[in-house]
Amino acid sequence: MFTATSTTGVRRMSAADRTYLEKILGDRRLASYPKMSPAKYFEFFSGEQILKKYEVDDDEIKAGIVGKGGDGGIDSIYCFLDRHLVRDDTSLAPYKKPQIKIDLRIIQSKSGGGSFDADVMDKFLATTTDLLDTSKQLKKAGKHYNKKLVSVIRMFREHYLALATYSPRLTIWS
């Protein structure tokens, strides 16, 4: 069973849909990334589909995949300023204007049997609540979360706070 969270919720697939999707994903993975595991490819595929409107490339999708030990239930995370992906070297100069739009996309992907259970969603909620609380220092987060996840959250926080005077419009999508 494949499921993915989005702003519209969780949807269960029929057995026929699952077979069809498994075939498509298997063929695409073998053609593009044969060394990538099916589970990792599903994370990539989920990001690719969810981020279509942002026109990100494969390397940008991969850069946001944080799912591995210490991910707190988050598989991928991306920060956008006016639909442009924020990277380590992103200059804030072009974004210092009123009502800048900041999108934080947090993705939890799941492939295989079953569906999202309460424990998975509780872990995801606890992680996002913890990491997005700007009153908490991120130094301590490194004890609980992997380096890549903390790095993206740090970048988001820094950009969000640096643009606070411009009254940014923040949307967090999960």
C-alpha cells in the first residue's frame, strides 16, 4: 500500500492502483536511478510530484531528502522564497520586500504495506513542533535529529527571522 501525506490528507490506493504505480515506479527507478533502493526512490518520487509547481531539478529534490536515522519522521524538507528553493548560498537581497512568500514543504512518504499509523503522525507532529519553535536553540536538536534535517531547519529559521520586518507570508505544507 502506498500513501503520502499532503494538504488534502491521506488516501488509500486500491490493489489495482498499487500494482500500476509499482510498475511505473519500478521502471522509472531502473531507467533513472538503478542503484537507488525502491524506498529511497519513492521518497524522491514523492518530492518530485509534490514540488512540481516549484520547477526543481533532480539534484534539488535529492538535496531536501533527509529521511534516514534521526529524521524525526520527516523524509524530505524544502524551503522556498517566492517559489525559489533556498540553498546555503541564497542571498536575501532580492527577497527583502513586503509580503514575501515563504513556503516550507515538509514531506513524510511511506511505501509498502499498511498506512500511516498514529505513532508515525505523532512523531512527525512532535518533530515539527520542536524544530519550528524559534524560542528553542538548535544546538540541542543535533542530539535528536540528523545533521541534514537540522541544517535545513536552521536555514529556514535564519531566513524567516531575517525577513520578519517585511511581514512574510509563511505557509507550512505537510
